[in-house]
Amino acid sequence: MRIVCAPDSFKHSLTAAEAAAAMARGVRAVWPDAEAVEVPLSDGGEGFTDAIADAVGARVVDIPVQDARGRPATGRLALAGDVAAFEMASASGLEAIADDDRDILASDTRGVGQLVRAALDAGATTLVIGLGGSATNDGGAGMLAELGVRFLDAGGRVLATTPAGLADLACVDATGLDPRLVDARVRVACDVDNPLLGDRGASAVFGPQKGATTPELVTRLDATLARLAELSGHAAVADAPGAGAAGGLGFALLAFAGAELVPGIELVCDTVGFHDTVAGADLVLSGEGSIDAQTLAGKTPAGVADVAGAQGVPVVLFGGRVAPDADALRADGRVAAIVGITPDGQSLPQALANAAANLERAVADHLANRPRRTASGGPAEWPHA
């Protein structure tokens, strides 16, 4: 029996590697002789750097950067030959900012630019960037400023690259853009297809979770991004799928670096050789902190189901929270079961603290009631839970 344990992280509680290890312990608790293969995954957010680094044997280095609010922070960069990989959230992520200190108008992506510059300084000619988990809505202006682009007001004064600063934008001067960025191959792990502007744009869809709590503020942010796109000379790129990712960082990478946007889980699966790992497996286990209908939109469990389903291998998903609409994931038969790991009556703080034990127990309990093999000796039929 060969079971592949391929989860994403469980936010606020388990890294992807910790979750994979907990799943493997659950497998061995029921079937001690089973081969439990641990494959931590990511769709571009938390854990992306480690997933890529493990796959290509990269060394991970700490880089001094500034966070989304401009304070000293530490970003992480994976380096292997002429390839560099990082998750933008390690520099400009929402989770690094305390709830009472989040301010979408005062946040930018300068830390991302500092990571890009460090990668270029290290000799990288291929950049692989994960876009999940941003705290920003600056259209990538902060990143671009760190790489030589100037954002000017009508009097020629250099502006801050936060949305508040960009409100006075009159000119985008890209003549000083680092040519190494233009010459590099940039691959971006992006799990959304939103454009930069409008009802499905960065401000309207993702702004509220970053602090844009009123319609007026969303409208203001959207107008600022529209002006940025127009003055940059790349207004047409604003409509591209993924341009609205990470508060418009997708737009900046498309427009100024000619980036290739790839669904994050596809990029990671290709890099780690996940298709080969699944081949011949009897079962694949995956999951993340919350599973709902939006999981279908490029999240890790959906990507795992795509790969496993193409090879006829059943998939069971585990989540700290399983929403009622999660059944949409089972509609086409790729997902055999979806299992919540949090015991009834357990508070959120308890669930987060006990996530590893909860996941291990949930895997063991689920497998204990499932057949190992069919009568013919082939892989078991994994009935819906």
C-alpha cells in the first residue's frame, strides 16, 4: 500500500511539511507497513519557497527587507544556480502585520523589490515568485521603485509608493528600470485570474480582507490603480488574467518583466515531480486549513485532485474547517471524501494548538474504516464519506 501525503499548510497552525508528517503518522497508526510518501505542497503562498527549494536542492538564505508597512523584516530566498524562488508574502505578507496595524493605504511592495534585487545580485536569470498572501494594493509600485522606476507628482517630486502616496501620481518614469529584470525569465505562481480593475479587480475582490472596509475606499483604491496603469503605458495589461493578483503585483510583473503567470499549484507540482510521485499510488491525501467551494479556484487540494484524478488515484481531503459548499469538490468524482479534522466543541484556539494531533487522528480514523485492497488485489475502491 502506497499513500501520498500532499497537503498545503494549515494557516496559523501547521506548515505544509508539518501537515504531511501528521498525515503520515495517521497512516502508519492504522497500516504500519504502508509506504507513506510526504510531499509538502503550496499554491504560491506560505510554504512556496520551501517546496521549491526542496525540489531543486536550493539553499535558502535570509534577506533583509522591509515589510508592507516599511519596517525591518526578513525575507527568504531560495537559490539554485541561476534560479531564484521566493514567496512575496515573506516580505509583504498580510500575516506578518498585526491586525491592529494593518493599513492598506500605507502598505506597499518595496520588500518584494528588495528580494528581486537580491536574486539578481546573486546571478539569478530565472525568477520563480509566489504571489499569495499579500497585504498590499499598490499595483506593484513599491517593487518597481526598488528596481529603478520613479513615481512622480505634477511637480516632478518622487512619491511614496503606497496607495496614499500614489493618489497624486502624474508620471511613471521607467527609464531607470534595472535591465536585469527585463532580461530575466520570470515565472509567477498565481492562483487567481482576476484583472487589475473593476468588480473582479484587486481592490474590489481582495481589498476588503486587507482593510478596504468601505465601498468608498474600494473605489478610491481602484481609481488609483487605474491611473497607475494608464500612466505606466501598460493599460492594456490591466485586463490580463492574474493582473489583479497580490494587489496588482501581477500587473507590474506582467507589464514590466514580461512575466509568465502560471497556476501556483501547477508550477509547484511540475517542479517537485508530483505527477511521477502519484503514479502507482493507492491513495492521495491532501488538505489545508479551510476547504470550501473556492478551493476549486486553483488551490492546492484541487490541483492535487487534478493530478491524481488523471491517473485514476482516489483523493481524500482534510480540512480544519469544511464549509457546506465544499461538496462541489466531489461533483466530478475526483475527490472521494472530505473530512473535517476539528472535533465538535473544540474552540478555535484549541483547534489551532492541536492541529497536528487532530489531523493525525482524523487520517487514522478515516482510514480505519476503509478497505486496503479489493478482492482482486488491486487498489481499493474509496467510497464517498
